[in-house]
Amino acid sequence: MADEAPLRTDDGRVRARYWLETGDDPQRAAGVIAGEQSSGTFTAVPGETAALKERSGARVDRIDVIGHASEPSLPVNVRSDRYTRCILELSWPVANFGHSLPNLLATVAGNLFELRQVSGLRILDLAVPQAFADACPGPAFGIAGTRALAQVPSGPLIGTIIKPSVGLSPRETADTVRELVAGGIDFIKDDELQADGPHCPFYERVRAVMAVVNDAAGRSGRKAMVAFNITGEIDEMRRRHDLVLAQGGTCVMVSLNSVGLTGLLALRRHAQLPIHAHRNGWGYLSRCPALGWDYAPWQALWRLAGADHLHVNGLANKFSEPDDSVIAAARAVLRPLSAGKPMVAMPVFSSGQTGLQAAPTYAALGTTDLIHAAGGGILGHPGGIAAGVSAMRSAWDAAVAGVPLARHAAAHPALAQAMEVW
């Protein structure tokens, strides 16, 4: 719904916007959804008085019919002759759930997807009032803090992912990092599949990698940011964070769908480092257009919980997401959540990226407040890893200067060589 303005809430209520498909009367279906997600149930009960509904019931603020279909988008157990598609907006008083992100999630994205009146439902947007945002921790570092730690005051952070994703030993991982930092990389991250397996134990990997990073920083005066994957149970994440901090590390990474909102909240309240938030598993929440989430409301929850960096996929990526969706996701991450507490995070472009995506990414987004992470796009350079870093940086220099890539490559051999394989 690209033409829809972002939701706002000026009256202290939480608001959510949905795409709804129903074989029932749309107004009746909207009322059922509102009741299910607040004070109602499948039948009238004595305690649900008019006064209680006025105080605690969800409110249908908008329902606009936008089309019809002859078949349901999702399986249904009650067939209809016609399925109506609508834009639905609901709102709730914060008093229903308090300043609680997990219970906000249960309210705006709970049982409503399963109702028999629903043959399609997708959450498109979410807005919380200022007081709710103020009660959430939000990002501790965001863009400015990340730039300060990485010592990259302007331009994109040129990043990469350790590849192969798994299978390297701690020493082999450190050897790869040594080449990356020698090449001037800004940002390195574990793959989300690399955690604490017996072949590459977390504690050994962190010590080996940080020995390399600290040694290089002692010589150059600049420390590459490494996002170590600390995904695990809450106490494990705290201990792993503390090791990274003690070893002089400047970032930790978690898989959001694995640790959940409570896991991220617990980590955020403990952490003294930026939290690099990976969205692996996003496809099962989003790929069906008639079910699940748009990225804008989903990422808002994680920013409120404390994510400093959020993955948004990348242009011409290796997955199924189209470019316009990727850019919309990045813009959502950069859009303030509230006037008093913007909670802006840094978008992370990744997934099959090379320097070929630098210019279109910059042209579409209009900012370099981002991390551009290329795994194979850097590590697979025929001239070696350092040449891969140089080629990516040259591609971004050309993008920001508005110089065609081929022309820029004429004076930058590493970029010219990369373009033969990108």
C-alpha cells in the first residue's frame, strides 16, 4: 500500500493498519476482529458491559473496501460467493496491556489471523503513542553511536560476512579477519548460522578474532567493528556479550526470530555494545501477500526493543524480495518512531551484494547511513580479500560522486577486476 501515509497516533492509543480479506460482511468481520483482540469473545458474556467496552474495547477507526475476489486467498472452512478486500485500521487503549512490547504484539498480531471470518490478513503499519515509545529502551547506539565506534564519520560502512558460513575453525576465521582488516574493512559479521558449535567454539573464536582486530587497531589507530553472533538463551547471551566487551569488541549480533522480543529486551538492558539484529526467518512471516507482516510494523517492534542495526535484504538480492520492497524496508528503519524519541536504526543491506548495487542503492535511498555487507562480493574477488574491500569502497565512492562505475573502474584496478566477476 505504497500510497498510504504512515500511521500516526495523537490521542494516546495504539493503532494498527491491516489488509483484510473476508467472505463475511466487512463491518461485521471488523467488529469480530476488534472484539477478539480486546474485551470480546465468540458470544456475549455478562461482564462485557457497555461501560467496559467503551473503556477497553478495540475501536474500528477505518474500513475501506478496495476490491473483491471470487476465491479466498487462504484456506477457509466456510465458503462464500465473494471475498471482500479492505483496508482496516484498529486502535486500542494502552491500558489494555501497559507499556509491554510482548503484550502489544499479542494484541495487534494475535488470534486475529486465525478467525474464520478472515480469508486473508496482513499487518501493514503500526503506531504507538509518545508515552509508550518513551517507556521502551530503543537503540542505545543507532547510527551516530555506530559511526563513532567504527570510526566512519561519513559514507556507508563497508562490510562483509565471514564465509564459508560454518566449517572454519577459530584460527581459520581469524586468518580471514586478518586479511579483511588489512584491506581496510569497516564492518565484519558472523553468519547467522555460526554460533557456538564444537568446531568453532564461541569463546575461542572471539579471542582469536579480537587478537587480530586489536593488533591491527594498535598499528592503524582504527578498529574494525565485528558483530559476533551471541544468539542463545538469555544468560548465554549476557555471558557472550561480556566476553566480547572484555576482549575489546564493539558489536554483538542476535537472530531476532530466535531470541524473541523478551530476549532482545533482556539483552538491550544488559548490553554496553551495539546490537546488530538479523532477521533470518523473515520469509515465513512475509512471503505470502495475504498473510503476515509488512516490514514497517515488524521492524518498529524491534527498534522499540533496542535493535541498533536491522537487516533489510539488498537490491538485486539472492532471495525473492523485489527492489521496491527492500528500499521501503530501509526507509522504514530510518524513519523516526516518535517526535521525542526517534529511535532511528541503521539499515543493513546484504544477500548477494556486490559493488554493482552501490549506485542504485544510494540513488533510491538518498543517504549513506547504512551498512553494505558483501560476503562473496568481497571474499570472492580474484585479486584477494583486500582487493575485494577496495573494490567495494571504490564502487561506493563512484556512487556518491555520481560517476559511472565503468569510468571509475578505469582508474581503480581492483574495481575493474571485480567487475569481471560481479
